[in-house]
Amino acid sequence: MRSGAKVAIVGGVFVVVASGVGYGGYNLWNGITGGSDGTVSTSGADGKKTGPVTGEEVTATAKDFLAAWAGGESERAAQLTNNPVAAGPALLGFREEAKVSAARIVPGTPNGTTVPFTVQATVTYEGVSKPWTYTSQLTVVRGLTTGRPLVDWQASVVHPKLTAGASLRTGGAKSGEIEAVDHKGRVLTAEKYPSLGPVLAQLRERYGSTTGGEPGLELYVDSGAEGVPDTTLLSLRKGEPGKLETTIDADVQAAAEKAVARYGKASVVAIQPTTGAVRAVANSPANGFNAAFEGKKMPGSTLKIVTAALLLEKGLVKANEVTDCPQNVMYQGRTFHNLDNFALEGRTFGYVFAKSCNTAFIKKIDDVHDDSALGKEAREVFGIGLEWKTGILSMDGKIPDETGGEAAAQYIGQGTVQMNPLNIASITATAKAGVFRQPYLVAADVDDREFAVAERRLPLSVAKQLREMMRTTATASYGTATRAMASVGGDKGAKTGSAEVDGQATSDSWFTGFSNDLAAAAFVEGAGHGGDAAGPVVARVLRAG
């Protein structure tokens, strides 16, 4: 035990009060060789115990590990894991870097080989002490080389938000506090709007030093990676916040949060077409990864907005002229079909767009005479891939150059296309406004960012036809988006999508639409047709606008 630490074990609870005296590193040799101060029963031919760990081993190993950790014995605790090289510094840092001055660890009831536990700690720094309580879990496995029962080491054992390469630290915050407000001056917090948690963390990281805010004292997860914001776990002393105005609309954000909360994995973004201002961004789960801005998914038929614009620009189709929509079509050895293998005869391009006919789009590829034309249209008109500077991390969409069947798949939003709700909402906003306006969360003049600018705008006749086809999709009796958009008022239009993902039984649900001066797009993983899941999400957000 380290000098000055007092440990007691009472009723299965491990308690330590540290005197502030440091303790040494872990014994690497014993950790590697599986050294043990106890006798290990054997069953293998080489005298090494084999087979699954027993319930008694799980309980005993968890008890020994938690006792050593609570006692500040990083050397001993690390040797009770299957990776002492990684475990040692992390357990040592719990005291020396995170400044934990006292700890009480309460193990829960094992569930198989997994043992949950609660840490009740006190963090002390610069004369300030605060309680810190959280839960985590560990799993016991049998050592591959020693046969000993060991804790399967993961950084998350120390804290559930700790990842490999990250560390716990207590000290002055790296950036000043911010008070983020929406475009009407209403305060935005992660407590009220959970999806904004990672957004606000990034905004603080980027703008905390420019808004006049003063740093406080914090216990935080140091990500250890450039561009990845730290995560505050405990505030010991609040700093003085500086105000940062965002483009978020609190009412639209609240609707977005509720809309995605129904699903296990879902994201939605809302944008004002006339400005590019992002009015809402929400994810489920709101777990730190902003899939709405950073995700990379196939968007399915929502991308037909771009494909239709390409075909209209090239004069290969007109909204009111008849086009073919067979059940199936083959392109360079690859067969494409419509949902439920439907076919349409004698229908206009506007009609087949509203019915989301895949084959009508695939049949036009040969007439385009350029496999990279779709990517060019997306970049030059819709701003896809132009390195958007939204104010936080974002992915601005990708349509890589492809040939043959892979290029054909891109026409219907499949294959190597990578999009997220931010990108698709922007595409819809461009169709509504007739010109691309880069989405943003913070005004450009706050930090002198230069917004991306598309090479050209949609020709007036193309924009008019595109909007009219989207209106038909959202209002006609045969439109695939009509049911989902029934509750939305104003000048409205939409496009449904479903993306077939390898290894996934049910397709991803996509939907995008506009109502007056608000455009939105949503994704729901594995939820099927766009109108069934993502559609209601978008409709709820549009109604709030």
C-alpha cells in the first residue's frame, strides 16, 4: 500500500482516505508473467487452470481489484488485470491526475462475469473539495497465458466516458466558459436539450477563449486527440461564462429532441433555406457522437433530388413529360429494381419521382455519358464536398467517382455515397431556395471563417420543376411522403428514401422535406420505408418551425 493511505473493508465496501502522498508504479514483470501471491487451482495438462471463470472467481477477483484500486495500490490492482501496462497509469492517474483524495467503491451483484460498481469519491484541488459519484463495471476473464482470473482491462473501467488514449485530469479548464444562446437569446443547456451536449462542448472548445469567458476548475476527460473536445465530469469552481449566439431555435430544437427520442438510432437536422442557419440538430442516443453532422451513411432515394436536378439540367427529362419506369433494369451487369418490383407505364417524370421509381433514374445513365456527372452536380450546385465550416465538426458529404454498376447505384443514393442529415437537409434547402447557402451554427464573423460557395446556382426552370415535384411527393394521393406530411402546413415538399445496408435485415429510413422557410432531414437506422419512421420525425420538426 502507498504511504499515508488508510483502507478499510466494511460489508463488501472498499474505503480509502488518501493523505496526498504519491505511490509508485506497477510491477510490469509480475503483470506480464501472471505473478500471484495466492495458489491457483489447476486443471490443464501444464498445471494452468482452464475453462470459463467461475462465479467464485468473479466475485473474488472483483473484490481484490476494487480493494486495491480503492486503496491506491495501482501496482497490485494493475496486476489483477490482463493488461497491466495500460491499467497501471490509468489507476495511478485516478489519484495523481484526477486529484481524488478519498474514494468509496461499492460492488454490485455480478451478472455472469460482469460486476457493476459505484464509485463515491471526493476530488480536492487548490483548497476546493467536491463529491463525485458515478457507476461503472468490470468483466472477469481467464488469463490466456496464466490461467488466472483477471479483470478484462478497458479504460472505461475507471470511468464509463474514458476511452483508450484519454485520461482523467483535474485543473484549470483549457477554455473559458460559454453561455450558448439561440438566435432569439434563449439559453441552451445540455440538461434541457441533451443532443446539444457534444455540440456545446465543441463550441466551448472553439470559442471559449474568444467570448470573454473565464476558465473554472474542473475534473475532465482529456481526450488526448486534436480536434476532439474534452468532456467535463465535475465542476469544482465555475468560471465566468461569455455569451455565444448560435443559429439554433429553441422551439425547433425541443421538437427535434422529442422526435428522435422514440428510436434507438436516429438523427435530424433543420436548416433555414434563405440563410443556411441551422435551427436544430438532434441525435438518439445523445451519447457524444454527433451523427447528424458527422455520420456517413447511404441516404437512399433522398439523393434523387440531386439526380433529378442533373437529369433536368441536361434536358434528359421534364417534370411533365412521360418517362419509363420498368420493374427492373440492368446496367453493366448489375440489376436494379423498384420497391416491391412495381412498374409504371405512361407516367410523367414528376409522377415517378413522387412514387420513388428507381429504374426511371438508372435508365438515364447512358444518356448522361459521364459516370462522374452526379458528383459534379452535387459539388457545383449543392455544395457537397466543399469543406463546410459550420462552427463545429461536420462532414459535408461524399459522392466518389465510380464507374459501371457502382456509379448507377449512386443515382439512387446507394453504393459509395456518404451523407448525413445535415447534408440532405442542405440539399433540400438548396432545392427550395434555388441556391446553396452553407449550413452554419455560429456566424462567420465570430472567428472570420469563410463559408463554402457553390460554383453555380440551379437554373430557374430546373429549380421550379424540382420544387414542384417535391410538392407533389408531399401532397398528391400517390406521393410517398403524403401521409407523413399531412400534418404539416404551408408551402411544403418532400422526398422519401430507404437505404439497403449489407448485413442489415431492414433498410434504413430516410426522409427530407421543407415547409415555408425551413428544411429538415432525418435518418432512422433499420426502420424501413422513409415515410414510416424518418417521415414523422421531419414532420414534427417542420411543424415546430
